Amino acid sequence: MFDLTPEQINKIRQLKLLILDVDGVLTDGRLFFDNQGNEYKSFHARDGHGLKLLMQTGVEIAVISGRKSASVAVRMQHLGIKHVYQGHEDKRLALAEILGKLQLKPEQAAHVGDDLLDLPVMNQVGFAVAVQDANFAVKHYADWCTKTGGGQGAVREVCDLIMQVQGNFETVLQAYL
């Protein structure tokens, strides 16, 4: 289903951790505020389900965001994602902490990003992914680009890719047939 090079396949087979940016990846990047300054975000249900399925296969999930948002904390709690780092403009520090906690090497991690703040982490992990509507420079440094935009199911696309390459997708699918 995915057109991949042998190098991309080898990188994906090693993955034990998927790291996600929030704004522009788990959301479409738009920020909504009401008159009292409360922030609202829209998350795609398929992305959430894909993350749950991927976690069932043993891949850890982490979120590193440059901004802080209560809605992100609530959504990640609902999904069962334990590694949530908000307010980290230098995302490398959070990456180092996550890798240390999980005792993983950088090549065992993937990062999905959309903007320049994501490049320092994307350049350190084993598999860097840009969403379809990412900044052109981010796409340039990515190992792979989704066909779907941020907040529109791009994360589910990445989850399906990892499960297929690692040979887990059919097992996950059988639970629904």
C-alpha cells in the first residue's frame, strides 16, 4: 500500500517510539479562542484510534509541543498517552528525557512534524515524517511525507504505515473482522 525504499523500510522496522507535534500535526494548526481567552482545538478521531492501535502493538507514543494547552492534556489522557511534554520550544530536551526514560536510542524513534520548531528533533531521530501541508523546509528534511494534512488523518496514516511495515496491521485488523 505504501511506496517505500528499502532504507525507509529498515528505519521503520526499528521503531519503538512515535513522537508527535500537536499544532499542525494532531490538529490542522488553527487556534480557536473564545472571548474569555479559552483555547479550543480540533482533533481527528481516526488519528486517536490509530494511536491506540499502534500502542497495542508495543510502540510507545509521546507528544512534544511548543505550546501549552489544557485541551491537549485532556485529549492525551483520553488516549492513554503518558509521555506528554508541553511548552517545550527546544524540543531536543524533551526528546532526550523521553529516550532516557524508555531506554531507547534515537534511531528507534520517529517524529512527525510540520514546522521549523520540529527540525531539531526530526534531525535526531531515526525516521522523520512531515505532514502533507508542512513547511517546505520540513518536507526537505523528512524521510517520508504523508499524503494527508495535519489534523486530517495524517497521524493515522503514519500509524498504519508503521503497523504494516512491522507486520502488525493484519493482526490488528483481524480484531475487527
